[in-house]
Amino acid sequence: MGVSLGAVFMPSGLHVTQLIGIEIEKTIFVCTGVNLSANLKENLKEYIHPLLLGPIDAALVAPTLLMDPKQHIPELKGPSLVIQADHDTVIPQESQSELWSLLNGPKHSVVLPGPHVNSDQTELISLIQKTVVEELN
């Protein structure tokens, strides 16, 4: 299971795991997307001048290209569960939709009420936990 930014990097690890012969029973993505550049730009635009946003984005994203989820998600085998929040302003909808379109295996989507998941959102965390347990049973 990967949550938020961690879930952006999870597919590369799962892909390598599958390449060495370990079967992944189910992949769970929570409040995430696949376009790290879009995610960064969306979240930094209020704090960084537009002329600086491009170079900063390029410097932050370039080192992660080998782990780009767009390269690894299509290679994942097995079912996936995608849990999103209906008022997530951290992960752009475009990035969430791209995640969904890249998944090749059986997939199920659950949209929960609330904002992007953070450690202080105990109600949303409880809903996510309940959803995961239900899906795994």
C-alpha cells in the first residue's frame, strides 16, 4: 500500500519485486496520482514565482525519472485498489486519472469523503483502514 507521495514511488519497487518472481496479491494506492511534475507544480504555485517553477520542478523531478510510476504501473500484475478523497486539493485530478488509465489488471476505485489524507485526519484515516480491510477480505 502506498499513500500520497510514497505511492508515487511504490510502483517501481513493486515492478522490481515482480521481476524477481515475487507475486503481489493486490496493490493499493491511496490519495495519489502518477504525474510528479504536475503534483509539484500544483502544490508550489502559491509559493514560487512562475518563472522559477519550471527550473525547480525539473531539478526535483529529474533524479526520480528511473522511478517514474508511468514506466512501472503498466507492468504491474494483479488487482489494484485506488482510494481517493473527493476534496483532495494536493493531487491534481489529471494525475489521479492518469494513474487509473495506466493500471492494466483488474481495478476497483473507492472515493471517500474528505480532503487529501494527512496524519491529523483521523476520520479519513479510519475510513481508509476500514476500506482496505473490506477489500482484502
